Amino acid sequence: MADVDRAAARASAARVWRRRARAELEAASRFSRLGDELAAVGAVGPVVAMARDAASDERRHAEQCAALVRELGGGPVALGPAPPARELGPRGLGARERVLYEVVAMSCITETLSAALLGELVSRAADPVVRENMHRILRDEIDHARLGWAHLAAERERGVGDVIGAYLPAMLAGTVAAEVLFSAEAEDPAQDALSGLGALGRGESRRIFSETMRLVVLPGLRRFGVDTARGEAWLAEHEARLGPTV
């Protein structure tokens, strides 16, 4: 690859990692709040501890993303405090159900997707610094996904009904933003180099999104008694609207 193409690929990857740094800060703010809210609604102790650990993890991820921006020649990244993360979930839900909604959306869906996308990128990583940082982040994202599944299982055992199924389209639509965080701004002629630096093409990230929802997230929710029919319908419409993936 020509030096100019290599430089362009590194600059594009740096922009992706800069977006992720901000997203990690926002995730840290959300998990910090959720730790307190999980404790307030009587969630099991290990889940509360996992949420509080996740807040620290996400702050560290933001620092790792910022370091990768610098490594790729993108300059400094300001890591001030993130604004408070807005609450998710319909206003009509009670406190316990709303926390369950947010944990499922954040952990069972978004963090599960993040782990799948990072796993793909780790397998392609060409730069050793990028690979090591992504691998460390991936280990944490897997734990953050487990937090959601553990809380959903505990709440179902306590007799909480299916407050998720009716809202799955909104949850899945919100997760698309997370998929975009792993993508270059547009399909790039140097995409092979970009994927080695931590950025997938949009078609590839869409493929992984669909596969993860169909093969992991929706079956997992069904195992815990969630009616996924509306989520399946939304996903089919989403795929049809965007067309075939690579």
C-alpha cells in the first residue's frame, strides 16, 4: 500500500477511535447511575457490583481509545466528564421495570453487539498496539454483557413479567448507533487496512449486527421468556430497508 493510502487509513481509523472515546465516557456515566439504581431496586449484589465495575472499565476504555487516537496520529483527545446519561425506557414503567429495560438495552443488546464487533476486529488487527488495546476492551465488554443477562435471569426468577418484548423495536433501533461506532464514515478503498486498525466497513458491521441479533440476542431473550416477535419484525424491516450486506 502506498504511504499516502496508509496515512489516510490511519487518519480515518483515528476518527473512529475518537468517536469511541466519547461513547465510552457516556457508557461510564450510564453504568455509574445504573449501579446506584440497581441497588435502589434491590438487584442481587453481584449484579450491582458488576455495574459499578463496568463504570470504571468504561472510563479506562475511554483512556485507551484516546491513546489509540494519538498512536494513529490523530492528536490529543479531551476526556472531561461526560454529561449525565439520560434515562432510557418508557415513562409508564415502574422504577424496577425501567431499570430492567435499561440494563437489557445497555448490556444484553448493546454490549453483546460490541463484543461481537470487537471480536471480529481483534481477529483482523494488524497493528500490535491496536490489537492489544482491543483485546483488553473485549474482555471487559463480555463481562458487561453478562451483567445484563444475569440481571434479566434474576428478575425473571423473582417473578417480574415480560416488560421487554413490547419495546424491542426501540431497543434494537437504539443499538444501531453502537454498530456505527465501529464503522468508517463511508466505504473506503483502503478498507483492508482500516479493519486492521479497528474500523469495519458499514456493510460488514451491518452483517455482524444482524447475525448477533438473530443468533445471540433474540434467542437469549426468548430463553428468559421474552416475546421477541416485535423485535424480529423490526429486524427484518431494517435489513430489507438497508439491502444486502457484504
